[in-house]
Amino acid sequence: MITTKQRAYLRSLANGIPAVVTVGKEGVTESVIGNIDEALTAREIVKVSVLETSPVSSKEAIEEVMNGIKGCEAVQVIGRKFVVYKRNLKEPKIILP
């Protein structure tokens, strides 16, 4: 569980990164969850874009992602984008305050 200070720090980091995964017209599928999990292992913080043609909203999508990936934390949801964080236990890249 991350604190509000840590969440604010992660939001500031996410501000400058592009969305690397897109949720499309199929919604949150196993392949989308797999792509997010791989990106979290490599980066620890991932921004995801939800297309307008998607059957789920950003809030619904982030809930499905958090249920599908163990240890995944929601950082923020703004419009059609959301940010998730998962600490890499072997090679941490982000040091939280």
C-alpha cells in the first residue's frame, strides 16, 4: 500500500511519460493485462490509454488491471488515461520517499 506522499511522487513521475499500453475495443483482455505486467516489470510505472471505442471506462479498466495483476497499485485516473505502479522486488528502479 502506498501513502499519499508516495502517490504524489509517482504522479509527478508519470507526468512526463507517454502511454505505452492501449485498451481498445475489446476492453481489458488477458493480452492487455500481460502487456501491462511486462511493462511494470521493466519500468515499475506505466501509463495506459483507454480508447473512446472501448466498452469500459478508465475507472473500470484500472479496477480490472488491479484485479488481474497481483501487487499492482493505482496511482491516478485522468480522463481516458490511468497510471499504475508495481514495485520490482529484484531490480527496483524507483525509490519512493
